Amino acid sequence: MSDVLPRQPLPKGRGESSRADLLPPGKKLAPLDDSRWRKYLSDYNEGLGLVYERLVLNDYLDRIVSQHNIHTVLEAPIFGMAGVSGINSVRLAQRGCAVTLVDDNAERLRGIERIWGELCLRATFVHHADFTRLPFDDHAFDLAWEWAALWYLPNAEALLCELARVSRKLVLVAMPNRVQIGYLLRKYLLERDFVNYVDEGWADIHRIKRVLRGSKPVLSVVEGLEIVEEGVLDVPPWPDTVMPAAQVLQRLGIRSKKLDARFSGAGWNWSTMDYYLGRRPELKALIDRYTFLERAPIPWQIKAIWAHHRYVLAQVKSKK
């Protein structure tokens, strides 16, 4: 069902210089409560918002695979998106890509490997704690990517440089959009303490682009990447609160039995795993009904006031 990459020494070559030593440490982060991910290793009910996020992301990944002839993929780190950990790259595996997943938490990685086994999909699972030095050769993957994971890292800049080093074609980086209304609602009203365990500076897409373009002298393997596309993803008609609707109502002090019944209980079940396992094949059609903002023919800069994520796609330019 899966391939497990053995522990190996760091590759030597053009990328062997100490990038981590050249980069300043990031913000000191508070420990993240493990219950945020442990629950979803067995409870696949993620909520409507996460199912929407995953399925529109799948549409975008489909386009990348088709347009850029992607065959090998690295996702590192795999912990970023809420809900079920480790399934962001499932669509890539379904498209026939050889997928490698890297996580620094052994318990979580074991759960993810089991989940991929349930899906009857192959992947390589790598337990590796140092995201400033990934255990792969230069230019090892067609696509290296992460989704909403940078701000959990003590040195996100080094990870971006590593994604650039190990990619031979593309680097995809997506982060929560901190200028949209839902993010501000979360930050200042619903969950004020979440900024203690993330480094908000890495939700700045301009900062990410500066690193990928090689504005700092740490990209020893590539001259710097060329930004080939940027925009927004995950633009449903509801705000980005990163919590179930019933919990949002509770935090806002809204008490309504009708609303509680609407957004909780057995009737309110949204599971991407059910879709992948063929138990609810209708989910894609249901989600597509909510994509009118996502598909609207208006500039992405306008959508950014509501979009939940910003992304940038960069292309590798090898040294001559």
C-alpha cells in the first residue's frame, strides 16, 4: 500500500551549504495543541468549509498536472490544512503521480499512512524533523509544494529554499489570506489566541515571493525562481473562520435551536474521505454549487477581500 523511505544522510552536492545558518530564526511559537489534528485521524467529518477547500484545490492541482507534465511530487510539510491530516496530495496520487509526504510527527505520520492505506493509494512517507534540510537530492521532484504550513515552522524561509532546491520544475506555496474578512473576524473576535502558535508574517505572499525569487543569497542551487502565476483559491460564499459553524455561533453568542440543529448532529456531515472512498460521490456536485465566486470572471485582486487563501506558483530556473 505504501513505500517507506529509510533514513538517509543528507545529499551532498550543490545544495550542501548551510542555508539554515544563513537565515535568521523566526518568531518563537507557542506549542500547538495536538488535539487539533489527532481527532481527525479517526473522525473524518471535517465540515463543509474544508470539503470545499479540498475539492477546489483538487481542481487546481489537476490543471497543474496537465499543463506542466507532473509525475513526481513532494509535499513538505504535510501539516497545514485543518481537518484530516496528510490528504492534500491524494488527487495527485489519483492522477498517477509518485507522491512523497514529509512530517515531523511520527504518530501523525503513522495515522496518515493508515489513511492512505484505506484509500488504496501508494505514497512514500518520510519522518523528518528538520525542515531547513530536506533529505532529498537536488531537483528530485517535478513539483514541491506546501499548503498553509509555513507559519507553523521556526524557520519557514529555509523550507522555501529547500523546496526550490529539490524541485526540477515547479514550487507551489499557498497560505491563508490575512487581508480577507474571515481572517480578521477570527483574529480579533473568534479565536484571538491563534496568533500565538503561528507566525503571521508568513501569510504575507509578497514575502514568500521575495524568497522564491532569490532576493537572498541562500538559493545556492538555483538562480531564483520565476513567478509564473499567483492568485486566490478557496473562495466560498461563507467567511473563513477555521471552525465549525456551530462553534462560530456559540462564540458569537447566538443561541438558536434551529441553527444548532442545522449545523450539528448526524445530518450535518461533510467528509472528503467519504468522497474519496466512494461513499458520497455526489459531494463534488454539491460543492460545485457553491463555487460561483470562485469561478466568477472578475480579477483575483477583487476576490482577495473574501478569498481564504493566496497562492504563488514558481518555476525553477537552473544555473547554466
